[in-house]
Amino acid sequence: MAAFIVHPLTHGLLDDLCGDSFSTTVHGWTGNVLAIPSGGTHFGFVQLGPAVLRCASGEFTLKAGMYFSVPGELEIASGRGIVITQKGFTGFFQLGGPIENAGRLRYIDGCTDSLLIPPVLHGDPCLNLLHLPPATAQTAHTHPSLRVGLVIRGTGWCETDNGRVPLVPGLAFVIGAGHRHCFHTADSDLLVLAYHPDSDFGPTDADHPMRNRTQLSSE
């Protein structure tokens, strides 16, 4: 996989990453009905609303800035957005948003991040919101697995070993595992949706709130 692949947000399949160790597809929708079959969990974001989501849990009207996780088949229509599917994974049905203007967690080089859809179990996929303030120059870095992103707001660029890639709203991108990159901004901030197919975070049988906050009485 190339270091940094960009996709204008058009309707239909944007990228097929099923050859990756985390079998993933990326779709866009732009008004027309997008139908994706069962066989995985779909992580999505509405860039332009309203959008209408139909799935086994019901029918939902989503505003711009809302996001979702849907296991099984789905249909989405109207508005515009992105759907990232991890094949063979069964997550929870979740709706959230609209997003905030910045993240709640500190990230590298003055950036912030919010965990929009957390891992159900340790190691599971997650959906994040990355915020870069104006005049940010990230340190070059890599990730151990692929990343899929969507520029939500603002402008900037990504420096890769193959050169500079301009970033504008509505641009989707894929970063291959292990490929060095860094994001930069000038006068504008930058708000980016970021999908991770795995994580080193999340509940386990030995470490989760129900267990940790249960104090057994001594006899």
C-alpha cells in the first residue's frame, strides 16, 4: 500500500483494502442510496446532512457532524459522508454527535483527540476526532496499522516521504501501515476524522469498570 492515498468524496467504493491484515473497505455517499451488505461493522460520518440511515436497529435522520457504528447491512442516503467497513468484525450499534470543535485528549505537538467510538474490547477498532490548531508542525511518525481519514474542516497538508499532499474539506485518505507522515497547518486549524482498525486500549475480562468497581465483602 502506498504511503498516503487521497480520494475525493464521491459516491460508491473509494478504496478496497481487503488485502490488508485488517480487511477494510471505504465508501462515500453523495445523495444517492449507498447499500452495504452484512459481513462486518460500518463506521460512518455525516459531513453534509441531513442523511437517512436504515439498518436492523431502525431508521434514523442524522445531522451533519454525527457519526455511527452499524453491524450488519445498512443503507444510507441524502447528504454526504464516508463509511469505513471492517470485514468480519461485529461491533455495537452506536450513534453520536454532532462532533465538538476540538478534542478532549492531548495528542502530539499541541494537537487534541476525542475517542468518538471506543473499542468494545481491547484491540478492537475505534473512531477518532483529531484537531490540529493553526501553525501546527507535527513530528514525523508512523502507525502500526492502516489509517483512514476524512478532512472535516479547515486546510493544511501532509508531508510524506513522497512529497506534500494538500488537505481540504471533503478529502478522504488512507495511510498505509508503517508509512512515515506528519500533518501541518498554517493560518487555519484542521479537523480530521480518523479510523483505526485496531487499538492497544479497551476493556478486558480482568480490567473493566464493572469488575474494577466491585468490592467483595469478606466473610
